[in-house]
Amino acid sequence: MVRIKNTATSWRKIGAWILALALIVLAVLFLAITRLPNQLERMVAEESGGLYALHLHGFSVSPFTGNLSVDSLVLEPDTVQWHKQVKLNQRAPRILFKVRMKAFEATDVNLFGIMFGLPAKADQLTLKYPAITLIEMHPDTSERQKAFYQTAKGDLKGMHVGSIKLDSASLKYKLNYSSSDYLLDVSYFNLKAEDFRLDSSSYVGKGRAYYARQIDLKTGPVNYKFTDGMYHAIVGGIALNTQAQTIDAKELHLKPLLSALNMSAAKGESVTTNDLKISKVHVSGMDYAAYSRHNALKVQHMLLDCVQLSAHKNRKTKQPEKQKPTLHQMAREMGFLFKIDTLEVKNGFIRYSELAPEGKEPGYITLNGLKGSVINLSNMPEHMSDETPALLQCSFRLMNEAPIDVNVLLPLLHKEEYHALQVTFGPLNPAILNPMLVPVSYIKVKNGNLSSGSFKADLTAKTGTGSMIVYYNNLEIELLNKGEPDKQSLGNKLLSKVADWVAIKDANPMPGEKPRMGTIAVTRDPTKSILHHWKSCAVSGLLSTIGLDKIAEK
């Protein structure tokens, strides 16, 4: 009996010791947790090498439930310390960031586990009204960096959060700390990431992107100014969902900030200004995993709806013409791999205007009601070959009158940049081309009818050859003075008479004769765009057909 009593007493003592020890541990843990704000602020300063200072206000924590909240949070970079690191040849980060938020909440955080060195875990993190500013301190000259999970340290490594929310956030980006001019300005956005896991399995996991099972992003207006100060891009709003594999954007506008004359002077070369508007962009089948891991853009379908492009060229700039890239060059030099199964354009409009060196008014041409598609648009060798080229198909009304259909086979990785062009057109009144022909080419169509026509051409980066057939009659052309387009010199009048006579006599077809075939033979001007190369083929074939081969564009 005494032994049992002593045993019971011993167990009670042991229990008391355990309880006392537990209370001491809890007291220590509670004390540590209550000091957590100071520890966090000190840890941020130490881990960043003095580059960042963290300030927490209104910190509260419930150690048993794992819930914590902050009334306000400020994370400030120290540019003086950054410059010190640069002078000491230490690895200073390319981008600094500044964060201010009104509130931060975390639920079900494994506070005790974190204190014992376990990876951070939480059920939900909510950041309210975070204002994020990114400052680029020097250009990026490094190669592709390691994945984030490979560089994460401490509690971040292996972190798992059930849900991360950014409510009413904003984002700005600028090139230096003292500048008040932001290159990127996202007025507000909401972001939600589900099942975020910062580890290697999540990085390569099927159906995951950016370490999350799903990311949903919705933004307000987005403004971006190009670093050279030439263009300003505006987007009315963006919505993306990684699980649905979609991107939607509305009211896109790329507008030049300088005139063609001033832009050419600033760049030291003759340039064309482009003013582009797109009402709606819809992307489906976006492979976010491929993009996040390999920087490869893979898309099943991309729709551009209500596209308006206004391009202008001023040839009075006296600036040198530099070489223009071809479609093949642009595909090779894109900087990342891409594959778009189908790119579709609806409700398009293009206006191109050009002021000739001796011209008084710019000539112009319009493509109305443009619709078309590109199938298998890619620079990936496994998808792009001579046997599996991209196929461009489009139709439009030239000057809002003449129907034109275009088909182009584009093997974008062909060494000689070969591609095949096939065009059908008509009926049309050739006089509709006068707004472009008179101010630029000093040719005026006075009369004539063109019932239909078509041409085929095989092109490379240097040449274009093919054939054209055009059915027309009563074509009358004037060759005008360059100085005074409304008048003709005696020599031009005589040449015009000859041209009229040849065109009228050689109407195609002549009664009782077979239609006459025109020849296409051009040499590409490397300072002109690929679209100009295609146009040169059309002009060459047309002038050959009407008997004016000698003035055809070479």
C-alpha cells in the first residue's frame, strides 16, 4: 500500500514537472511570439544585408490558433546600402522593391513549427491594399536565373499556403529610385493563388504554374511607357486564370509619342510610326506551366477583335533608311520559343500613309473589313519546317471597295527565308488607288475597269518571281511631274500618250485572243518591309501585264 502510494506520488510529481515544463515552454514561446515583430524586423535587415527595413504596426497574434494580423506594413529599400554593395563588388540585386500595405492577415500559421526551423505553413494569407513599387537599379545582363525554389532560404524554403490573396493592390515600375516617371503603372489589381507550394515538386507538377494550382488575376487600367520614350501602351484591363488557361484584355492602345519626323530624328533613321488599337484580345489554351518553367509561349487560340492600325512614313526626314527585318528574322530573333496554333483577326482596319520626298500631301491606302488567321505560327523546330509551314489567310476590301484574298505559306525557319504568296482580287476601279499613286508614284489612273486578277509568287529574303493575270479594259494612265503632281511636262505627256496607247491596245484579253500573262521579277530592297516586298510583286506583275515593264519596281 505504501509502495502504491509512493508510486502515485512519484507520478504526480512527474506530471507536475511535465506540466511545469510545458508551462515554461509555452511561456517562452509566447514571449518569443510577442517579440516576433522585432525579430522579424531584425531578421529582414540581417538577411538582406541591410538593404531592406521592415516596419510593422499594430501586430497581434494568437499562438494557439496560429492567427496573426498587422494593421500596416512598410518595407523600404536602402539605396545607400545598395551602392555600398556595388562598390565592394558584392552581388547587389538588379531590382529593389518597396511595399506598403494597410493590413495583413494570416490564419492557421504553424508558429511553433517555424520557431523549430520547419517550413512555413498557413491556411490563408491576405494582403489588403498593398502598393508595390519595383525599381530597376541596373539593366539585366545575366543569363536565365535559377528557379525561386532553388534560391529560397530559411522559412520560405518549402513554404505551403492554402490561399494567397492580394486585395485592391497596385503596382508601379521605374528605372531609378529618384525618378518620378513610372514605366509601368497598374492602378489596381486583385490576385488569388490557390495551393501555393515553394518546392521542386510544385515547380514541375502537372497542372501547376508559378508554384500554385491556380492563379486568378484581374487588373484595372495598365499603362506602360517604352524606355526609349517613343511609344506609350495602354490596356483597359487584363484578366487571366492559369487553371482555365485563359487571358482576356480589353481596349489596348499602342500610340506614338512623337511624330514620324521627330521620331526619325531621335532614332537617327527613317522610321514608320504605328498607332494600334485593339478592342478585345482573348487567349485560350495558354500553357502557363511551359511559360513559367521554360519561358516558352504555347497557345491554342488567340483572337484579336476590332483591330485598327494607322501607320505613317515621312520620307522628308533626310534620315538614312536602315534594314528592315523579315518575318523569318523576327521569328528567329524573338528571344523565346513560341507556338500559336491559331491566331485570328476580326473586324480589322489598316491605313498606311506616306509623304514622298518631293510630295506636298501624303498618299494613303486603306484595308477595310480585314479578317484572317495564321495557323501553326511557331519558331519551334519540332513544329515548324518546310513540310509544316505557317499558313496565313486573310481577306479585305482595298480602299473599302475592291475585294482581295491573300494566302501565304511561311516556313519561318527556312534558311533562305522562302515563302509562297498567292493573291486574288477584283473587281475594282483602278482609280481608287490614286490617293496613293499620285503623291508617291506620280502616276494617275484616269480611266479603266479591272474585272478580276490573280498572281502567284515565290519569294526569298532577296528576290520574288512569279506570274500574274489581270482582266481589264480601257485603262488610261498619266505620268505626272514630281514637283507638281497636278501637271505634266511635255516629255511626260508624250510618255503618258504612249502608255495610254499601249494599255488601250493591249487590253487584256484582246478580242479573239487568249488572256496575256504578266511576269513578276523583283529584287527586295532590304530597307523596306516584307509587306513592301509583297506589294512590289503585285506592281511588277501589273506593270508587266499592261506593257510598262521598264518602270516596274525592281
